[in-house]
Amino acid sequence: MTPTSEAPATYRLIDGKQTAEDIKVEIAAEVVQRKAAGQKPPHLAAILVGHDGGSETYVRNKVLACERVGFESTLLRYEDTITEAELLAKVDELNQDEQIDGFIVQLPLPKHIDPNKVIEAIRPEKDVDGFHPMNIGRMVAGLPALLPATPSGIVELLRRYELVTDGKHCVVIGRSNIVGTPVSILLAKNLEPGNCTVTLCHSRTQNLAEITRTADILVAAIGRPGFVTADMVSPGAVVIDVGTTRVEDATKKAGWALRGDVSFEDVAPKASYITPVPGGVGPMTIAMLLLNTLRAAKGEIYPR
């Protein structure tokens, strides 16, 4: 994976859709065992505020995924006129509901609601998105935690494709609390996969292309379609595209298509491995959310 002067003859797709399906099969098998032992299936709840198109699709896919693995699921929908106090009261209800093993509040939220207040209101043991400061802090400290779903999904892809990370230089573009910062922490940890030397880049980074060209592993997580171009990637790099932006596309029935942060057609020929969009990191996010819910139901991190 060390960059070389020669471009690889071929690249290999990192198939997140199939990997996520493999994980769901494993989870479903464990749910069957739990039921056979007289235990209830894990129960995931989701709160959806408003009618954001991306959020609608994502939450619908989560409900379908729950059905796929034998989980119980509850979807609570509210108009974007709900007050912050009302939403926090709903969060508290789910915190107290012993039948709910884990739940999420789908982001983004309307501007009049502080997402940090909502995230902090979720009990850490039910925080299957892995956003609560307690779970983030435990992750940083190297303690067992419910990990953020997308970053842990990226790490799981690297693990299942047996890609060497030890001693490699990983460059992450984007420092969000949801993806960029946590994935940089996970890949720097003394874990397997892990032990990377990590450079975290952002909007104030100077000479960005010079830095990204030094990457053995490049993670793009900035939400800007086609931002990473071929001149920013070194031959043989592993490229992980986290971007999922809707862009207008008259050739599609829906009138739009998902585009990643990486200009795939230009970059793929230079890469050794690359994730597509769609079908790369996205499906892994839902798979890891299910895995977190199973871990929460088992009391694996926080004893029940």
C-alpha cells in the first residue's frame, strides 16, 4: 500500500453493500439464538423530525434492516414544528422505556433545536449512533464503547478486506464529530486495524493536495461531490469515499443521484482499492448501527 511511482494495473472495489449483508447475516443468526434461549429480540427506535429527503430514505432503510435481522423497530415521526422541549421529552421517554434497547435521533434537526442538547440527553447505553460524549470519551480513552457507526464501518471494511494499516499513513479530509475526527482516532489506536500515522485535514489546511498525495489510505468525508481528483491521490492508495450528496441528474427516475466526495472515474485507476458511491461506506453505517443495537441489548458495554 505504500505509494509508488507506477500506477496499479487494476483496482479492486471495496463492496460495502455485500460486506454489510454479511454482517446482517451474522447478526440475524445471533438473534435466532437469543430467541431460542427465551430472550427478546433487540429493539431499535428512531425519531425522525421533518421531511428531509435524505433522512427519510436513511431511516426507511434502517427500519427495513431491522426486519431483515429480526429486530423489533419503532419509528416516531414529528413535524419540524416540534419544540426543543417536546423533543427532549420524547428522548427521555425512550430513555426510560425498558423495551427499547437503543435509539437514534436522525440528524439534521431543524435550526431551532440544538443537536448537542439532544445527543447529550440520550443515555449512553442507548446511544447506538455512538455520538454521546460518554461514548466518544471512552473511544478516545481506549475503553469499550458504542462506536460511531460510520467510522467503525470504515474500520470494519479495512478489516474484512484484510488491508494492512499498521504503520501506514492515513489522511482524513474532514474533521466532523460524526466521521472525520472519530475515524482519525480509531485508525491511530493500537488496534487491528489501526496503528496508522494519521493526518487530519480540513478547510484551513494548506497545500492539501501535497498532503493527500502522501497517503497510503485516503478517507474523504467533507460532503463536496467530486472534490478529490486524480492529482490528489498517489498510485496504489486505498481510497475510502464517505460522501453521499444528492445532485441533480435528469437521467435518473428520481431526478437526482448520489455522488461521493471522490471523482471516481478519475481516481479509481490510480487506486489499489476504492469504495463506490453508492454501495460503499453507506450500507456499512446501517450494519454497524444494528451491531451497536445488538451490543446494547446484550449489555456488552454497559451492564444492564
